[in-house]
Amino acid sequence: MAQQTRRGKVLHEAMDHFGGCPSVCTPNLWRFRRPTFCSRSFLGNRTCSERQLWYLFHEFGASIGELAAYGTCPDNYEAVLKQKVHELTTENLPHIFQNPGSSQSSYYIITIYPEDGHRNTFEKKWSSRRVFDMVWERHLSNRVDLMEEFYNLFLATPVTATPAGWVFEDRMHQLLRTERTLQLFPILPRRAGTNIIFDDYAASKAKNDPVEFQLTRSKVHPLVEGTELQANHHYRLESSNFPAVNSVLLIDPPGEPPILFMFHMTRNKTKEGRNLRGLHKVDALSLHLGTRRYLVIVTPEKIHPGITIPLKYFGGTVDIQSEETDRDEGEEDQDEEMDVDQYEETGESQDEETDDDQNDTTGGGQGPWALFRVFHCPVDMGRLFNP
């Protein structure tokens, strides 16, 4: 399978492999992971702009045949797709991955292609996140049993691990809009070159003294740039516009400065960098002066990714050594012991451990950390679908 770019290179390898185009364009065959935007062999004689073709492919995972049929009228394809999603039933929905032929709608919902290195073995994926969202809204959002069934189904293979994360994210958006107590544990930072890395989950692992907030019931509110945020309104953010966070919630505790919760849901166990442009876009929201910003990392229990924030986000340079105002000597000793165990597991050198210890901080006190802190919200997976 050819791995094409947006620049519109012809699929020479694909055409050589299939002996031409017609067999590729027929329905219910595999699709290319990236489309060709200039091949007359694939798209016929129709003139389609790259923007229209890319929109169809990126938003809906449209196949080569669909690009040829709907390249000049993307709205028509979206209407057809909505109809196909509507025609799905909750009875046949769970079976489209095991048996795509069980529903005529499956061709629009999933993509089938040969597994790398195994021409006779096929993998199946959602056509796109947009298509998943359409199925979620139509069939899954009100059926917790189906959510759980799909989540467990997606966890079965590494190929579908990303859709499992989509289920986790959408389910958490639902729960964060209900009347529940939010328990947060601070993630402590260290300085590493030009970055601040929040990766000390000691408080979360020990479940000691969580910071608790009582949430209120809320609907999903659209966020229009320039609109002043309202307290206790849950705003779902588009990742294309706010790549740093998934949603925000502003609360106004009595007698205290407002707090903006910036939620990021992930099942990733490795390091995650927060997009600097995305953080600045959140800062640009209409907020009262002195509003505290809490980046809340929502993960399943026992998943502890390192969160990297560029140092320049805090104004270029900051002496995090001076921010160690909340930790007593006993806590320092305990944290150092945990750091030693952590570095023994990762195999990092003793020198690196010493450098990191010198820069550890709680993220409390005055200065930049008073307005920006990072918290962990661990999720009991046994209660995710039965809260």
C-alpha cells in the first residue's frame, strides 16, 4: 500500500500492485490510507480541488471511489454517510467489525486493508474520528452497555487502541457534566533543559489528601472564540483549534479566585507534550484577572504519563527551586526514595537522578505555579461504565 502525502503524488506503487485502478475503486475493497489528489486514472476527468478531496478523506476516511463520486460535492457524501449511520441498529452495530458483510452501512463506517507484511490478513479500523463521533451521538451516547462492549472490543488489538481512547474520552466528558465529586492529586514538576516535566505521581499513587471539588450538572456548550466563559459550563473543545486540552470548565469558589479546569483525557502511558500554541489559545479566552489554571490529566488508574510544558510558557526562565514552599523535609525524603525506585526501573543514570532532584518542586507557593498547576484525575475503570 502506498503511503501518499497531501501534495498529490500519483500512486505508482499501488497501480503497479493492483494492475490498474478499476479494481481499487470498486466498493467493499480496501482503501488507501492517504488519497491521490492529481491522478486522472483514479478520479476520472472531474476537476476537484485539493481542499474538497482532503476534506472528504480527512473528515470521513472516504475511499478512492467515493472521492471520485463526491469530490465536487462533499456535502452530498456527508448526507449519505449520515443516512447510513442512521440505518445502523444497536443489534448489528457490535458485529460490523467481526463481520463487515453483516450490514450495508459497514463500508462507510470502517476501513479494511491488508496488514503490513501479511497480504492475506486484513485489519479493520474506523474510517475516521468524525465517523466515530456520528455513531457515538446516534447509537452509543445513551447506551452505557454498548459503550462498555465497544471499549472492551477495541482493547483486544493494538490497531483499535486509539478508538478505545475515544470511548474513554467521550464517556469522561459525560461524567464530568454530572453532579459528582472531582478528586485531584497534584503532579509535581522538575526542570529538564527548556521544558518543565510534570511526572511525579507520588500523591496520586498514595491517594493521600486529594483536592476535592463538587461539580454541577451541565450540558455541552459550544465555545466561540472571544466569548466570555460562564461558570459551571462544560465547554468541549475541538482538537484542531485547542490542541492542548479536550474541554474546559470554569468554577468560581466563594471567597477565592476563579479556577479554570483544562481537562485532557488520555490512555497513553508515555510522555505527552502540551502544545504551546494550544495553551496560549486557552490563555486568550475571556477570563477574569487572577484566574488559576489547573491542567487536569484524566487517565485510567495506574497510567502516569509525563506531561511536558515548554519553559517559555512560563515566561522564558523560572527558578523552580524557589517554589519549594509546600514540602517539608519528611516529604522530600519520601519523594527522593520514590525517585530512586523510579530511575532504577527506567535504567537512567545516577547523575540524571541527582540533577532532577535538585530541580524538583511541588508546584505550589507564589510565582508562575500559583496560577498554573497540573493535577491527576485517576479513573477507576471498574466504575467507568457503572459509576
